[in-house]
Amino acid sequence: MGKILNEIVINAPTEKVWNILTNLELLEQYDPTVKKSTLISTEKTGLGAKRKVLMLDGKNWFDEKITDFKINKALTFQLTDCSFPIKGLKHSYTFEVVGGQTKVQQVMEYTVKFGLLGKLLDSLMIRKQSDSGIKKFFDGLKRYAEKNQ
């Protein structure tokens, strides 16, 4: 299983960052790699809320649901289906107040498809592309949260 760790400090209250991340239809407003995010559950937020995300390239997509929801403390999304060579992926967030700012940490854990070939693909490109995408996501989240105060 692969694991990628990222964090960012955002000059906004934790509640603001939390509300952005838990509004499942807002993703395309701040993630530059996303074309469209659509709610696919009756729950708009909270445990079990689900969304379908179409990537900017127009061909890749994923479905995910919230599996951990501790307000302003912890949030986890679990992929339920996707077009990527991944068979299991979850990304978990924790929040910490640091001098009036919010430090957001993300741990992404994933398993690749295709056995040894998948592991080779992971070491050559999947891990790097995933980490790059997370950094773009975090930069977009920071800009959006700080601009919309």
C-alpha cells in the first residue's frame, strides 16, 4: 500500500476550511484538476455523502464517499469507483489551529491495480502524479479559503 503525506497552512479559520472541504459540490471551484463535482447521494454532507468527480482531462473520473466526519477535527473520503489504476484509496484530513491559522494535514493511502506492473507504474509515475495533484488541490484550497473570507 502506498502512502502520501501532505500539509498546508491556510490563513482562515478551521470552520471555513472544514465547510469548503465538506461541501461536496464545491470541489471544481478550488481544485484546478477537476472539471465537475456532482452530488450522487441524498445526503449533502456528513457520513455516507457521495460525489462523482470528473477530472479536467474529460476522461478520468472517480466516485467517493465520506467515511469519517468529526466536525473541524477529522475527515476521510474513500474512493468507491474510479477510472485510475487504483483499487483502493482513501484520503484523511486532520485540522490544527496554529496561531489563528489552520494547518491541514492529508494522508492518502492507496493500492494500485495490476500486481507487479502496477507497483512499477506506481514507482515510475502514479505516486509522483498523485502527489503533484494533491499539491495543486491544496494550493487551490488555500487560495479559495483565503480569498473568500
